[in-house]
Amino acid sequence: MIKHAYLLASAAALAATPVMAQLTTDTSEFAVIGSVPALCSGGTISGANATFDLGVLVDTSTGLLRTDLSAPSKVITGSFCSARSTINVDADAMTAQTFTATPPTGFSRTVNYVATASGWTETPASFDTAQAVNSDATQSRDTAFTGDITVALDNFSTAGGNALRLVADPNYLGTVTVTLAAAE
């Protein structure tokens, strides 16, 4: 009977002892990926006014180009590039739109100027409509950037020389184009 009691006690002890659980875990990992392409946005012209209105171009007493010509700068807001980028400014001289013939001796139908886009790069991009080559028209930035670009006009001159008068025309027209591009 002692033997039988011993076996019962041993069986009870085994039943009371917790069974060692086997660890059975497995791990799976997943990569989470995405991409951001090189993007550039030229932004919005502040005040939605994209016209440099210079008014009357000549001194009405002499007929010569005014020496005090100026126009408020235009600001492009919300511009950004998500990578290295370039800014380029291109401009066309102001030319008479109605008087399209060759002007008579002593007259011109073209006003040159310098267009500058600043704020994007340390050196502003600038384009001189009187020059055949404009090496400063394109500037590069090595990093992503967001900021305002200020576009200004100055250094007005009469094509052919400032001693020439401008022919009468109700509409002298030029253009300035600012382009942002992701650099490759």
C-alpha cells in the first residue's frame, strides 16, 4: 500500500507541476517603400498682376526714352523644388506692336532692359535684352528649396542708342519668363 501511495503522490506531484511550454514564434518583416520625384513649382504671382506697366516711355518734351523709368518688382510666392534645381530668366525687348516698319533715321522701335529673378540662388538670374549672350540667365541651386522669387526690371535703354527717339505706338510689348527646373 505504501508503494501504491507513493505512486499516487508522485502522480499528483507531476499533475501539479506545470508543463514547460514550448516557444513557437516566427517573425515576418515587410518593407515599406515609396518615392518622391524631383518636383518644381513656379508658384503664384503675388497680387495676380503679371504686368509691368511702365506707362509713357518717353519724355514728352524731348521724345527720348525717360531716364526715370521704373516699375514695382513682382513677387512669385510658393515656389519650390524638391531637388537640385536651376532658375532661368528670359526676356524679349519691348517693341512697337503697331509700327512694324523700319523706323526712320533718328528713331527706334525697341526698348531694351535687364530682367532679374532673385531670391532663389545666391546670384540672381539676369537677362539683358540688349545682349546676344546672357551667361547669367541661368543659375543653379544644389539643394531643395522653397521661397519667393522677386522679378525686377531696370537699365532701360533705346535700341540703337539713347540719342534715338522712339516711334509713336500705343503698345510697346516685351515679355519676361522665369522657369524653375529640377536639375538632372
